[in-house]
Amino acid sequence: MDILAALPLQIAFGWTPLALVRIFKLARVAEAMSIWRQHHIHLWNTLRLVYFVYWLALSVHWLSAGWLSLRGIPPGADEWGAYLRSLYWCISTLTTIGYGDITPHTNAQVIYAMVVMIFGVGMYGYVIANISTIITNLQPARTRYLANMEKLGAFMRSRDIPQAMQRRIRDYYGYVWEQRLGYDEASIVQGLPPGLLVEVSLFLKRDIIAKVPFFKGASDDLVKEIALAMQPVVYTPGDVVVRAGDPGTDMYFISRGSMEVIAPDGRSVVATLRDGEFFGEMALLRDQPRSADVRAASYCDVYRLDKKSFDSVVTKFPDFAAHLRSIGTRRMDRSR
Ligand code: CMP
């Protein structure tokens, strides 16, 4: 194709339709576009828009050139002006505006105009559909969020969920959207190869790692193991995260928000735990039921460490176990 496109046929035969073999050069453009798309997959939507505008401009130019060749340019007339008028006719026909100030005269022109009109209707629909898809895709997370919220609204209405509960559900999703743009961190990270998984987990959990004072002096291995095992969870105000008397299944690190430890009377607050603090360690460490209720006082971003991972960490890192034990003893003394 390259060889065909490069043959200087117009020199040999003049400007005959044979010169059109140069169109094969477009295969190069399509190939380059496909390569850019593969190399810049993150820019896919922007590139799609650019490519679309390119092909659209090219089609309009060709159609204008076709019209111009049918109309002809009177000798001595301004060539540029004639092309501009042809482009004007083409765009006004394609966009279905059709002012009617330039009209076909010969049969060939009438047929050409009809073809352009039919092409225009299809292209117009295609342009609108494409542009709206591209613009929608430029904000995929937001689009998904809005679609999910609509579905949720319909579901809640169909099930007659009370207004107050509906508001809480909406607030929850609103919060998760604001904090994480609606992405489920755990499921995205899961597919990564082991080496990258550790690095990405450490990066994503850098906030909580920096906030928990014990992690600052802890070994890299301990931090890595905990960062890999911790799962993000969100609690809304009033949620009871652990209930006194229940068996311990997880411990929690607070990344953002505040949690209240409730006294056995169920009313007074024994302690308020904030960013970087943890809870739920006592039942796991001492193999006993939960010592108190812990309730979210605000929206809370929390990381959960399940019992299996907790047991593995405390067995491998006795320092961590000793640290938790000393804090647990202090907490028990305070609760008495
Ligand atoms: P656990 O007994 O597993 O469940 C309730 C949690 O509340 C407990 O672990 C501690 O993490 C936390 N807790 C209990 N008493 C106090 C306290 N006085 N100060 C801070 N946290 C506490």
C-alpha cells in the first residue's frame, strides 16, 4: 500500500482519478492512531474525540471537494473562495440546516446533493451519539455513581423504604463517592501481581500507616503484612461496630472519623477514639468476648484486620502483641 501510495502517478498521467491511489496513505494514519491508542490507553477517551474530529473533518473536506468538482471553478475565479463556498454548502447540508442559497443545477449535482443529505442525516445522529458517549466516558466514575443512585432510588421507592432510612443510605453512598470516587479499592487491587500488590497496598494505605503511632517504629515486614491484610470499611454515624459480649472476629484501625466506646450501662461514653487509634484488639488478644460497644460518632473510614491475619501478625511479631497488650491493660484500668 505504501508503494502504491508513493507512486508519482500524477506526474506521469496528470491529475486523473488514478492519483487517488494516494488515499492509501490513510492506512498509515489509521495504523498510527491504533498504536497511539495502545500506548496511551489512559487517554483513550480524549484520543477517541481527536480521531473522530479528524475523520469527520476529512469526510467534510472530501464531500466539499466532490461538490466543487461538480460545480467547477469559473476561469479566473478565486479558488479559495470557491472551496469555502463549497464547504459552506456541505456543512449546511450535512447538519440538515440547508439554507437553500446554493442549490444544485445539473442532474449530477441534484443526485450528489441527495447523497450528501442522506449521508448527513446518518452522520448527524452518529456525531451526536458519539460526542455524548465520549463526554459521558470522560467522567466514568461520576456517570456510574449517578446511574447507581438512580437505580437505588427506584429500588427504595419500590420497597417503600422509610424516608429517614433512604436519606441515610443516600448519605452513605454520597460519602463513599466523595472519599473514593465510588471505586472499590479491594477489588481493584486484587488482580495485581504479588510484588505490585504490596507496593500499591502500602501506597493506598499510607495515610493510616502514617497515622498509627506504633507503625512508625515498626519493622517494614510488619507494616507490609498488616497493610496487605487490612480491608477498608466505611461506617455511618450511629453504626455499632462491635457489641459487648459478642465474640471477637476483627480489629479496627481508624483512618478518619471518631468512634465512641460505650460503658456497660449503654449510655455513657468511656472513651472517644480518633484518627490513628484502634479498637477491637482485646477480644482477639485475650480470646474473650467484646468488652464494650463501640459506635461510630461520625462518618468513619476504618481499616479492618480479620482474626486470621491478626493471629498471624501477633505470632510473627511479638512486639506488636506486647504493644497491644500494654494498651489493653491501660484501657481496662480506665474502664473500671
Ligand atoms: P474489644 O473488647 O475487642 O471490643 C471493644 C473494644 O473497645 C475493646 O476491644 C477496646 O479496643 C475498646 N475499649 C474498651 N475499653 C476502652 C477504653 N477505656 N478506652 C479505649 N478503648 C477501649
